[in-house]
Amino acid sequence: MSRVFYPVFLILLTTSCSQLSREEQLHDECDTTRKNGYLYMMPILQRHTTTGVSDTNVTYWVGNTELAYRKCISEAKKNEFNLRSN
């Protein structure tokens, strides 16, 4: 009985735990953070400025957002082979 149960158990285990690393999860978090940065902060920066020049605020925000996104993606790729801890 155990000879039949063990292979079936291994197959079920591998199919249910197909996402072993956190890379995909981190990619999703990076995309969500980037999307929210553009969705919520851009209108605020276009309306409210401390210097009166809204174009430079938007330009700096876009640059900082893209740099943070690239750093986030590179950190996600570093986690490709790190196992998830549930």
C-alpha cells in the first residue's frame, strides 16, 4: 500500500507547491507599488507643489519610481532560488 501511496503523494505535493520561490510574489508586489505610485501620487504632485513648478516634481517622481522599480525587480530575481517560507 505504501508503494502506491508514496508516488501519488509526491505528485500531489509537487503540483500543489509549484511556486517554490518568492520571485513571482515579489514581482507582483513591485508592479503593485509602481502602479499605485503613478495612480495616486501623480495627480497630487501635479496639483500641489512647494516651489510652484509642478513639472519638475513629476519628473523627479517618475525617475525615483522607476529606479525603485528596477531595484525591486533585481531583488526579486535574487530570490529566484530562495525557497518560500509559508
